[in-house]
Amino acid sequence: MKILIAVDDSPWSQAAMDYVKKAAWPKGSEMVVLSVARPAMVAYSLVDAPGAGATFSQELYEEQLKYHEEVAARYERQVHDLGFKSRAAVMAGDPREAILTTAAQENVDLIVVGSHGRSGVSKLVMGSVANHVVTHAPCNVLVAK
């Protein structure tokens, strides 16, 4: 069984990982731990400084990638310590689409995500990664709360 675990260094991601640690997985299961870096947004005040916006944006992007590499590696170690074949992965972009793209490319059997439990206006404004993944995934999805 191949499992994709999507993490973002939140308590909800740790809840998903805690579930993964407790569950009984088939022998030989493989786990891919994915963390997604959202693209950097440049502040409007930097538009008037020629070149400053691009430099600032690139630096922020590189910091975000490094941060997500550390997050993915930390969660991957937790899975590896359980004795599973595992690897960490990082993508840049919208987490909803990055999770689905990775699931399709890796041909996973299950996606595990945490849920913030947002509802109402905050769900409308912030969106729901878990909800999007559940409704568009090419495989089963386990949502840990």
C-alpha cells in the first residue's frame, strides 16, 4: 500500500501523523510525506522600488521551500522510525492541487490529511484543503481531526 501524508506543521498535521502511527498498515507499505510551500506574495509598497520586489520575493520563496523541506523531513523521520519505507517531498503551489498532483504521479492508494475543522465564513474565505482533496482525489482519503 502506498500512502501520501500531507503535512503543514500544524497541530492538525500532527494529529494526522498520530493516526498514521497508531494504525495497522499492511506489511511493506510505503509512505510519502508531502509539505507544500505556497507562492510568496509581494507587498504593494515594493512595486515602486525597481528590482526590490523580485529579490524579496525570491528570498521569501527560498525560505519557504527550506522551511517546508525541514517540516517534511521531520514528519518523514517519524514514519521511518516506525519501520516503513518512506521519503519526504516538497512542492510549491496551492496545497490542494499539489496534493492531488502528487497523489496521481505517485499512484498512491490513500491520502492522509489533517483538518482544521473550519466552517462557515472562515471556510469560505480560507478554503478547505481537506474538503477539496476529499472531493477531487483519485484515491481514498483519510481526514484526521
